[in-house]
Amino acid sequence: MTSQEQKLDLIYRIFSPSAPIESPELFVGRYKELEKIKDSVEERGQHAVMHGTRGAGKTSLANVVCSLYNPEYVWTIKVTAHHNDNFKTLWEKTIEKIKISIPQRNIGFKNIETEKIVSIDFPDKDNISPSDIEKILSTFENYLLIIFDEFDSIEDKETKTQMADLLKIFSDNLPQITILIIGVAENVNELIGKHSSLERCIKQIEMPLMSKDECIALIFNSLKILEMDMESEVAKKIVEYSCGYPHYVHLLCKYSAKDAVSKNQKMISLKNFDIAVCESIENSDQSIKTSYHTAISSYAKTKNQFEDVIMACLLSETDEKDSFSPYEILENFNHLTKKSLKVDSIHYNLGMLCKKERGEILQKISQTALRYRFKNPLMKAFIRLKFHEISNIPK
Ligand SMILES: Nc1ncnc2c1ncn2[C@@H]1O[C@H](COP(=O)(O)OP(=O)(O)O)[C@@H](O)[C@H]1O
Ligand SMILES: [Mg+2]
């Protein structure tokens, strides 16, 4: 392998836009969230629920938590839930991963102690109750952290209630066990339902998008391993365009670094970045690309106004629910296009962008007043890249 090939190989391993982080070396930031998980493990009888938007970095954090604990002190088990899982299948998968060591005294002159690793038997019956799981784990004295990732994908409603009952049982009777439930949701209730008896024993952990500092740390931590550098203007653009999504930081860094290495540069420049933007658009999620193209598609050769409406959405201030007001969109649209569209027309356009025929790019959310947001939050970053690409096409 040439040194250039080796570097490219390293780029592919360091930047993983589509896979969660496995190694703590490549993981940046999230100190507050890590601290909260540590607190839940250390506080007997405490559990945690981590919720956040897709792509915020929840699975990466769970992976890193697992590798940070020494199994001699805290055993960690991570189970990824699937849509057809239920209480029984989830626990079957969990118990399968638990191995206990039993000291063995050998027969002979010397009393040498060895250990035998055995797995725990799972009861062979159709209905498994929370008390069955309590019974199985009651022999286990170690600190145990069990993580259920992608809990939101479970369709069986009964599982949530049974899991909530089990958390309470663990808190009361097996306080050395901590359960961490992770999923895409706006709050804890959405993930496991509302259970007032559980309020005191559950720590809520909201996984925010990455801060600017965390994005910068991600960029330069990775480049240091690659022995490369980046012009500060490029790093600033990557942070701005990624809108807090580490997926896009990885994507833009990967293609910028790849282009620089192919040209034997150690320093990543704006020219490499321009190429990376096109590559990142090309390699973005297919559903995002389809939704965007459906939204702006036009039979005529000239562009329709949906492209400008979408840009006006992007430029609008968002609230804590990531939503924007039609009045601000209208103001931005008129400023951008030098037109004087009326509020009814903007409502019509925004309504269309919520429909299938326009890619369902937006979603209505009704609070006191009607507001809109991007249905897939990652769309924001994609649109930024699109507009960078469009503004760079020679006129
Ligand atoms: N703390 C982090 N440091 C570096 N990269 C991260 C971090 N968190 C997430 N990522 C990257 O962001 C992307 C999405 O992360 P992931 O953990 O799969 O998110 P989620 O589980 O919330 O959907 C992946 O490419 C992952 O490698
Ligand atoms: Mg995940």
C-alpha cells in the first residue's frame, strides 16, 4: 500500500458518517451526558432515559459508555431493539449476554481455585413477567448497566408498561442494576409512557445536537490522528453547514480530506471543501435527496418558487421545537426574491410542502399558532449544502 492509500484507508476509518462511534479515541465531547449516566449507575436504584433526535449521537454515546466501564466493577450490556421485539425477546437477548463465573475448587493435593463461566438459563415459557426477570437477576450481585437502544422502534405497547414495572421492581429490590433506555423522542413519556411512581427513580437525559465547540473538537481531533490540518474558514463552514449534526461533520470532513490527500496536500482548503460539498450531497441519505427533489421539481424549465420558500424556511429563527413561523418565512422570502408575496400565498406554498406530492419536506405543528418545521431535521444541513453548491455554479 502506498502512503497515499494508507492515508485514504485511515480517512475511511476515522470519518464514519453512517456508523456510530465505537472507540473512545474518536469520540468527542458529551461530558455532561456522560456524567449523568455515571451518576445513574452510581446512585443505587436510579435508572436513566436518554432521548433526542435521530443522528444526535445517542448510539455512539452508548457504545463509549460500554467501553469505559471496567467489567470487574460494572458489567455493561447493550441491546438494540427492533420493531418486532417485545418484553420477552428483549430480555432473552439481554440474558443471553450475561455470563457468570463460578469459582471451582479442583480435587487434588493443592486447593487451586479456578472459575467456570456459565450462562444464565432463560425460562422456557410464553409469558415472561417483570417478576420472572427479577428472579433471574436476583443472583447477580455485580453492578450491572443494561442499555436498550432504539427503544422507540418497538411497536408492542405492552412492552413499555412491563419495562416501566420492571424499573420500579429493580429500584426497590435490585438497586445495583441500572437500566438506560435510549430512543428517538422529544421526551421521556413518549418513550416509556407516563408513570408517576417512576419519576423519582428515572434521570432524564436529553441528547442535544452538537455544540459549535464539539463540532470543532470533532474536526481537529480527527485531523490530528490523520496528521492533517484545515484552513479555519473551512472548519467554520463545516460547523455552520452541519447544523449540529455530527453525521454532516463526518461527511464533509471525509470528502474534504479525501480530496486534499488525492492532491498530496496536508492542509485542507476551500477548494477541497467545494468538492466535498458536491460529494456530500451525492452521498446524503437517499430519502432526504428524494424528498428535496420532489419538493422543488418543476415541469417548466424555470425554477418554481418552492426552492426559495425552502431557503426562506432555513433562514428563519427556530424555537425549542425547531419550528418557524409563516410570517417570518414570508418576510425572508420577500427579502430573498424581492417579491411581495401575500400571507395567503405563503400559507398555500407551506401547505403544499407538507404534502406527499411535494416530498413532505415540512410538517405542520400546531401550538397556539400554526408553525412549520422540517420533517426530517437532517434536511436543514442538506439544504445548506445544496445552496452552497448552487451559489458556486458559474453563472
Ligand atoms: N461524540 C461524537 N464524536 C464523534 N462523532 C460522533 C459523536 N456522536 C456521534 N457521532 C457521529 O454522528 C453520527 C450519528 O451518530 P449516532 O450515534 O448513530 O446517532 P443516533 O444514535 O443519535 O442516531 C455517526 O456518524 C457518528 O459516528
Ligand atoms: Mg442510534
